[in-house]
Amino acid sequence: MKKLVLVKGGGDLASGIARRLFRCGFAVVISELPQPTVIRRTVAFAQAIYEGRCAVEGVEAVLSSAAEATAVAARGIIPVVVDAEGALWRTLRPWALVDATLAKRNTGTYKEQAELVIGVGPGFTAQQDVHVVVETNRGHDLGRVILKGAAAPNTGVPGAIGGYTQERVLRAPAAGLFRCVRAIGDTVCVGEAVAYAGEEPVCTQIAGVLRGLLHEGLQVDAGMKVADVDPRCRREHCFSISDKARAVGGGVVEALLYLGKNDGLL
């Protein structure tokens, strides 16, 4: 019988982790909020919340209830379950739990929730609130399995892509209803409006390909991240898992196999 892994979060990085776990033979369930604020929607299993089903690089996910999750996972599909209270682990009793919400703080994940509990990124301390931490900070240690201690603290600065950091990230200029006027994969110029937050345009700061865009119809706050421009201008990158997500996913698989073997849980 396949080991069941609950992945908290359905964003692009969490989806890279979930897909790698699925491909390595684990049964995977994803939990998400009722209205995910995912930017890279074309490579995020969270999109199943809005569309009922989706696929990331050939792996299918479907919106499911908590009661359906185990049966759906057994059919070789990743169930995505709305879990606003973070209580799905009580129903599923997973073998392992991976917190990949990237909240930069622990919002309610503890070692008691599964035999193996992994915290992804900053906000967790291995051997205290979780069993192990996986590094998400770009650089030499990306994907590193941390058996004791914490990941690098959040810098608040997006990772550099094509030489750009803050400039590639678009934020809502005002609070209001989010409305898209361009689509993920579109080529954009400097100063071009790609969406509206209320009546205010969300304009690009650099030229490139629109790699991420918030789901239309959501209410946004001023300053909220709503889009991402990739200056490398490789449209195909918009529809494939990032190098960062693959590296972190590899770290999560390593952590589960290493701890599972050493603790006699595999």
C-alpha cells in the first residue's frame, strides 16, 4: 500500500513537490484555502479549486471532499481538498505531512500530525515543531535537507531572474476587484497594463513574458502580489515547473526517504 503524504498548499512550489512525490510512488493529497491567491496558476494544483480539475506536467488533480480524498488518491489522481481550518490531517491520518504554504511562519504544523512532518522554507525549526526543514532560499543551499535548526530567514526580496528581483513582481496599486486584461504566456512591454485592481491599472516595470497572474474576480489589497513577469522571454517556462520547485521537491523526497529508512518507517 502506498504511503499517504498530505501536502499543505497548492501553489507552484508546493505543486512541484507534490508532483515529484506522486512520481516517486507516494499517494498525495493537497489541502488548500477556499480562494487560493496563487500567481503561477498554470503550474499549480490549486487551480483545481477554481476549475474542478487541472494538470501539471501530465499529473492530474481534481477537487475533492475530505471523505473522497483517500479513494481519489488510490486511483492515481491527486485530490485537492479545501481545508480552511488546517484540520484535514485529523481525518486523513497521513504517514507524512509537508507544509509548503510558504507562509514564512508556522501557522499550525507540528510533529504530532504525522509520523514524518516537513516544514518547507523559513518559519520552522527541525526537531522542535517539525522533524525536518527543507531550504527554499535560492543559492548554494537550495533544496538542502536540514535535520536540526531552521532555513535561512525570509529576506523579503524576490529571487533574481534574468537579473531582476523586485522589478519583475507586480503588486496591486489599490484595493478592489481583480480583473485581468492579459493572460499568462503573453509577451508584455514596459508600462503595459496587464490587469486592474478596482479602477487602477496594474502595469509592468520590465518587458518579458507574463509568467504569473492572479485568478480573476478575487478581492485584492493594496500592495498584494498579483503578477510576475519573466524577462527571459521563454513562453514555455510559463507552463512547466521551475528549477526552484524541482530542487525543493527533491529535498522533500530525500528527507522522507532518509528519515523513513532510518526510523524504520519504510
